[in-house]
Amino acid sequence: MLNDLLYVPEHTSCAHYVSDHRCYFRYYEFRDNEAIRLHSGGFNELLFVLSGEITGNFNAFRDRTFRKGDIVFLPKSSVVEITGHTDCRLLTCMFEVPHNVCDKLDFRTFVPLCKEMEYTMAPGVIRPQMKQFVDTMVYYLQNGINCEHFHELKQNEMFLIFRWFYRKEELATLFYPMVGRSLDFKAVVMGNYTKVKGVNDLANILHMGRSSFDTQFKEEFGTSPGQWLLKQKANHIRHYMSDPSVTISDVMEKYEFNSPTHFTRFCKQQFGCPPSELMASIRN
């Protein structure tokens, strides 16, 4: 049923017809043991595993496996490398913040639920209603329908399906990293933490005093901004080291460590071992 789209040149020449890397939705078919790297940048991303399974390192969660029927959420600035197995098919959706398509779908209302749970990156489930949606979306993508307006409408439909057919506890578990009293505050932090030198820069971006910023940050993330930034830096370094072509000097340069002593101290504090041992353990 592919190639049913009519008047293709008219669509592709439209200013609102977007390239693959700008689409909200993307579709992947993996050869067995094929690996791809996802870099969400300033966007959150949902992964719908349609068949087979995927394995990989997802930020702080190492060697995780997700299977057919799972929904996986990746917060902003995630950098993950996943491997597909057994004829894996994957639909992804990128978004900055959920569109306000329903007054009753307010992620801030999930804050009390999140306070009572420990985040383990547990996946959501593709319910029958969501299955119909993702199958239809795959059909559209296979036919090259990349209209920006259409993708936005389908994203709104996706969030309405979450609202209509998923319990609040399920949504709080899935979207835990994004839930907060202020989605704008959390969105700005997640979209900019990889670009700043330190906590003061984040506070300045939000036009907040340091004391007010520290207080709200701890309310939203459950830890101090300094400790949180160190943990995110450690996660990114661990992922970067998984590339066999990367050297310790490359890591020091990319993450601006001014001396081997400085980098060794950081690794011992964050990982409990020096850089060489860390790199060896990651690659083994």
C-alpha cells in the first residue's frame, strides 16, 4: 500500500514539508544487531517498539532491553545508542513540551504521584487504541507524508490518546523526568544544561537569583543543581567513552578538563575508578 500519495512534487515543494531530521515522527526498521544513535537535543522523545526488541544504554540506565509493545521516554538532551534485534521496528516522536490540547492533561498534576515513586525507567504499554494510532502513523511516514502541520496534528492526537486511555499513575511513571510544578522551568533546564558552564549560567537564562533558582531546582529535581549537573556530565562522559575511537585526551578536551589530575579526581568521585579503568570497563 505504499506510494499511494498523490501529487508528490506539490507536497515536497511546500514550505511546510519538512526534512526527516525536523519531523516530529520518524520510523526505523533495523537489520538484526544494527545500531543507531539518537540525540534528542532540545526535544523530549518517545520510542514505540512495534516489533522485536532494542537494547542499549539510556543515560544513567545501562544495558536496558525494551520489547515489542513498550513505550520508552527519553528526556531532553539524551544521547543514546540502541541496537535493534529480531526484525525490530521503531516509531519515535520528538516534542518540546506537550501541547495543551486538553485542560485535563496537565503534567503538573502528576507531581504528588511522582513524589511517591522511585524512577526506574519502566516503559509504558502500547494499548490497542495507541496501536491503531502508531500503525496509521507508520503508514503515513512510509508514504512520505512529512507535512509539518500534519505531524503537529498527529502529535496532539497522540497526547489525547494518552489522556483518554491511560491511567494517571501510568503517565506519571512514563513521563517522570519531565513532570514538575513548572514545565517551563524544567524545559529550560533540560534544554540548556549541556550548553552552560555551571549553575549560575542556568539561573541567568531563567532570569532568577541564585537562591531562588536553587530552591525551585531542588523542588523540581529533588537534588541540588550542582550535584545534578555533575551527574549529567558523568552520564554523557560514560556514553562518549563507549565509542571505541575516543581517547582519554578526547574526553578531556570535549568536557574541558584542564589537567589529567582534574579528570582523574572527577572519575574517582563519580565512578569510583580512574579514567583508564572506567574506559576499559565500559568497552568490555
